[in-house]
Amino acid sequence: MFSRSKSSKSSSASMTKEFKERVPLEERKQQSKNILTKYPTSVPIYIDSSSMSKVIDKPKFVIPDGFTIGQLMISIRMRMKMNPATALFIFIDNHLIPVTKVISSMYESHKDEDGFMYICCSEENTFG
């Protein structure tokens, strides 16, 4: 796995920090608990985008726990209406995640104390 650059890390950290400051811990815990109760085979995810990426209009996702990171990337690409020539990279805890990893295994090892798993996505135009 590859680590993200410091500039990308700081922009994502500030976006997550902003969400965490805006929504109290207990409220975030309740939100994730409600999601897990209503959708027991899904995972609550909050997606940040790097400062150079398009902003996701609704950053909270409820993803089936059997999905792979690759399937999550397809969902993100659709929500962001991304150009097919644009590469999308998914980072969890500042590491590039392989597309074959299953969401449930990533969630168990990377979920936050509030019950959400925080993911950063970054895009790059692959053809100039």
C-alpha cells in the first residue's frame, strides 16, 4: 500500500475534522448506530475528497459489507459524475487501498470511535 502525500493528507484531515467539530461525537455515534440497526449488513462511511477533487454532495454512504473497494469506487464515480478518463484513488488512514479489499474487513480495522469509517478519495486526470 502507498501513503498519500502530506498536502493531500492535510486537506482530508481538515474536512474530517470540520465534520467532527460540527457534529458532536454522541450524535455521530447515534447516527452510525441507527444505520447499523436499520441496515445490519451495511457499513456507515463518510467520504472526504482531497482539495483538488470534486466535492461529494452527500459524503455519507451506506455500503453493503460485501462490497469491495472497487465497487465503492464505482458508486463514488457515479455520485461525483466523474469523467471516465479520470483516475480515482481511495485512502483509508493515509494508505492507498487495493480495489480487491472487502469493505467489511476494512471497517473492522479502520472504523472510528463514532462508528463511521472515514475514507478520502482523490482524483487525477490520467490523460493530461
